[in-house]
Amino acid sequence: MIANPFTPVNLVGRQAELRQISQVLTEDGDLLIAGVPGSGRRTLIRYAAREVGARIIEIDCLRATHSSRFLTLLAEGILAAFEAPEELTLIQKWSDRQPVVLEQASSGRSRLVWHISPKEEWTLFQTLLSLPQRLAEWLGCRVVIVFQNFPHIRSWDRSEQWEKYLRQEIQQQSRVSYALIATVAESWVQQSNMQVVLLGPLPADEVATWLVETMAAQNLKLDSQALDLFLNYVQGDMGTAITVARRLWLDHQVSEFERSMPDHPDPDPFATLASHPYPPIPHPQSSIAVLQPHQIYHSTLTLVEDLSLTFESLLMLLPSSQVRVLESLALDPTDSPHAREYIQKHHLSRGGGLQGALASLQQKGLVYGPEYGYQITRPLLAFWLKHRLV
């Protein structure tokens, strides 16, 4: 596989949010980071934890299909954050008084194990959740517990007993900060002491600065119209920007490679490039190729065509009312989809039907909320919808 030179080495365009999160952690605060997948939620919390010198424990609630699995992930997260010999010694002493055992796995890594009935899992949950606070006190450090996809806990915590206890611990524990990662901020968070950090699209100038620098490193640049078109296509989504930039670079590499071998056409230039990390390029290293708007359009279009099956599958999973809203927003972007004229123009359902469709699309991470003008969060999906419908 060809390496991606456009994967950012440093944080791009989220410095203000990084300062905000770092300040919260410094003050022993708790927070919820809301944003669509790919907006940099985990990257931000990891950067902030490193800045304030905090240990980070990560639990992906999407992987917790039931309570026992949740406990396993919590235990694994704790040991991943505290794995030094002296730290394991402290955990061993702690476990002597608990219904858990610290043992050495065949892989050489330590693990916490227990043999309890399902009815005892609730007590074990409280016990495990208290361990990071104990370790932080003993070691004189700070800890951040990150719950990714936090709302997914309700898929098995039907009575919300575990979630309510977590909320209680969030308010009470010192030295331990909680960071919940979700797509949208729920109402209960607004009523708590948690700070809410919303991640929307990146400003165009931040994306432009990154693109110009990374393209220059590959001896490429975009003329002003091409740059404007690129920014219009990616709509401040960094993941899309990386994907489109890489496709532009690959298409240029293929074009140059084919030009250097006119007498030997290659039936699969991408495969040849993959097998030759440094393919012959006829231009000297100092030569800068200038990409034009038609190249931006062509590369984006072929990329979207490659993704069309994925997009088709996505639409098949959505109710028709939500598909209709997506199509309307792709064809005719607006920050007022509730306006009577817009509803009539696109034959959308009125009242609760439209509001429900928008709310569900926001929960799925497909549409931003009103604070970002109900923009489709996946620019390539919007491009594909518009191209398909026009």
C-alpha cells in the first residue's frame, strides 16, 4: 500500500479547543466532547492529557455489548495506563482485598480477572471504578477516563443504573477527570457541571494552510481557483481533505509515471506505483506542478464513484424521510430547513416528522445541528447525492 504523506503529524486547526480541554483537565474538571466521527475528538483529548501530564484510560462503549464486557474493557484500560512494575505492585496490593486477581497472561501482559456471578457485577463495577482514584492518590498523578461512544451504554444498561452511577462519580471524584465522547451533547450534560466542547467543521483558512504546506512537500500546488474548489468540496472536514488530497497526489503520480513511459502503457499504474516506492518522475525535484480546477473535479468525482456502493448501502439503512432530508440538503443547502418555503419546495414532511428526521440524522453523525447550519457532515456523500440527483 502506498503511504499517505497527507496524514497530519501535528494537530490541525483545533488549537482553541485544545487549550479549552487542557484548562478543564488542569482544574480537575469533566467534559463532553461532541462531534461527528473523524472530527478529532480522541486526538484532542490525548493531546490535552499529554499536555497536563495525565494518565489516560480509554473505554469504547461501542465494544461493550453487555455488562461483563464493559467490566473487562474497564480493567484493560486501567492496566494499559498503569503498567510499570511499581504500579502493578500497588494494584496487586489493592486486589488482595478485592474479588479480583492480578495475574500474568501467557502473552506476558498482566490482567485483572474475577470469578463472580452476574448479580455481583454491579459491586465489581463500583470497585473497579474506584481504582483509578486510588492509584492517582498513591502516585500523585492525574487520570483522565475517556468513554468513547458513551450513549451506547444504554444498549444493555436498560435501567440506566450504571450510567447514573457514572454520572455520580463524575461529580464526586477528585484527581480523576471524565471525558465523554459522543456525537451530540445530551440534555443531562447541559444540566451538569461538565464542560461541553463542540467540534464543527474546520475554518477554511486552517485547511488551506495545511493543504498548501503538505502539497508543497510533494512538489505540488493548487492555483487559486483549484484551491477554492478543493475547500468547497471538503467543507472543513479534515478526514475528507486528507482523502481528496491523497487522491490528487496519486492521480498526479500516475499521470507523470505514464508520461515517462509513453512506449509501454501500464494496464494498472496504481499497482506499479505501489511496487515502486520511488517511481521515475521526469521533472526535477525543484519543479512544482500546478494543479488546475478540472483536476480537482476529476479526482473528487472518481473518488466518489469508488465510494458509491458504500453510499448506496448507507441510504438503504435509512428511513425514506431521512433520505429525503439528506437529498434536499445536498441539492439546496440551508440553515433553515424548517422554513415553510423550503419544506414546500422539497416536499418534506411538516412539523414533528421533519424535526425527528433531522434529530436522528444528527445522532447518526450525518448532519450538523443548527449551530453549524444543518450542513451534511460527509462532504463526499453530499457531492455524490448532488451528482446523482442533478
